[in-house]
Amino acid sequence: MTQDDERSSDHSRPRCRPAPPETADPRSSTGDRADRHPKAPVPKQRTPGPYRVPPRERRTGLVILNTGDGKGKTTAALGTLLRARGRDMTVGMLQFLKTEGVKRGEHIAAEKLGVEIVPMGAGFTWLSERIAEDRALARECWAQCREVLDSGRYDIVIFDELTYPLAYGWLDHDEVLPAIRDRPAGTHVIITGRMATPELIEFADLVTEMKDVKHPYRTRGIGAQPGLEL
């Protein structure tokens, strides 16, 4: 083959385009996939948007249950409360075991945010020996919860530590669960507390169990602190 034939053959061959330089992975915080741990979840690509809260009739109201022996059940509910207020949603929180008249950090913050948090209990009643009084108090609290739920004035209703009166039999599942099921459309309900019953777990749409791995009270004798628990 002559030199001219070789040049002609080169022109007739399809030329391969050079590979484009590798670009940074936009889902990686470092920009380099090799730097990400192989088991690390890939962050979702989110399209910026207004995230407007739809009208009640177009919402899917959920029953959310935070249970388990670990710390953070009420705290998680308060986090949702804060997020909802940022969207101008109305939130009401009723606390079964928090002592009336005792202001914790969340009560002070709620006043500033325009949120109603109502402590209805008489302290940690599972330590009480006045079972008849506790049962009567639980029923009074539930009557107040039922009125708030039926009123439809809140986008989110939080029943803090409702699990205990259900677990102890002070409240009947056949009374409580249908009332929550028949709530106004689009209303979210959050329930917190340990000892969630199988009936309640089956009933809820979203269940999260807080696992107690380590606690400073047991390991170092450090009790509840303002701003964290109080």
C-alpha cells in the first residue's frame, strides 16, 4: 500500500472522539465518588420548588407513632411541630403525663411560636399507686383530646405519651382508634411514648422505634438538663 493509500484510508476511517473529562458527581459532598464510603447512601437530587402546603382535602393525613425505650420520641414530635409552623400550619400538642402548671422549654417556645401545648397529667403517673385516680384522669385527658381532634382546627395534632394509658388499659383501643381514624380529612396525628401496643402499631401509618444504645444517666449519673430534656 502506498503512502497516498494510507492517507486515504485514514480519512475513510471513523475517528473516535476523545472521552470527555470525568465531571464531579453532584450528589457527592466532596465531588469525588472515590471519596464516598461504598455503603454511604447517595443523596437524592431535589428539584427546588415552593413546597406549598396543599389544602386539607388534598392532603393524605398520616398517623405517626414514635415509640421505643430510647430518648427522642417527644423531641422528634417537637421537631415536626417546628417544621410545620415554618409552613404556617396549625399544630396542637396535648401531653398526657407532663404535670400541669410546670413550664418546660417547649412550653415557653410554643408561646413564642403561637402553638398550643397543653400538659394535662399529674406527673409520671406510672409510678403512682392511685390507679383509680389515674384512670379517671386519663379519661378526662382523652375527652379533651377528642374535642381538639374533632374540632378540625389543627393541621397536626400531637398526643404526647398516649401509649401509656392504652398500654395500662386506662383507655380502650375500641374507643381511641376509631376516633383517630374518623378525624377531619388531611389531619396528621403524632403519638409518642413507650410500650406501644400491637393494636396501635398496626393502626399507625408510620412507626419509628427509638433504640436505647447508651444513656448518660446510666453511664455517668447525669440527669435531665434544661434545653435537652426540660
